[in-house]
Amino acid sequence: MIPTVLYEEPAKGRDLRRLAGAVLTQAISDLRGGMPRRRREAAEWIFQGNSGVITFDTCCAYLNRDPDRVRDKIAQSFGPPRNIVQAFAEASSRAA
């Protein structure tokens, strides 16, 4: 038997914006104070291109934000992207 959920309408734009906002908020939270592995993964997701099922650029698009401007704001808060990714990669390798 097929669940009736499959027959419901696709998510509305508001739902996608809420999801995008939650994903972006979680990444920033992980970058700010997560475990070393999560900090590194968040930094890579934000600063090193479009990886994953839901990309950073996709989240920004749903939120009507310019990805480069958002990255710049994050970099202003946490330091240059290279330093962030490198520092988290080094911390992760030491912790392993």
C-alpha cells in the first residue's frame, strides 16, 4: 500500500524558504561552536563551492540573498575563508 503522503501537493515556496533558512542557520551555528568535524564541514559547505544535496547557493537563492555577500558577511565574523577551512582541517586532524 502506498502512503497517502505521496499524493499531497509539493512543498510551497514558504516551506522551502523555511528549510533553506534552517539549513543555513545550522551551518552558521556549527561554524560558530560545533564539534571540530562539524565546524570543518560547515566551513567547506559555505566557502568551498556547491556540495551536498542542498547547496549553500540554493539556500541563498530561496532566501533571496546573494551567496557572495552572505559569504563575505560570514567571513567578516569568522575571518578569511582560507583561514577558517585550514584551521578547522588542522583541528580535525589533531583530534583524530
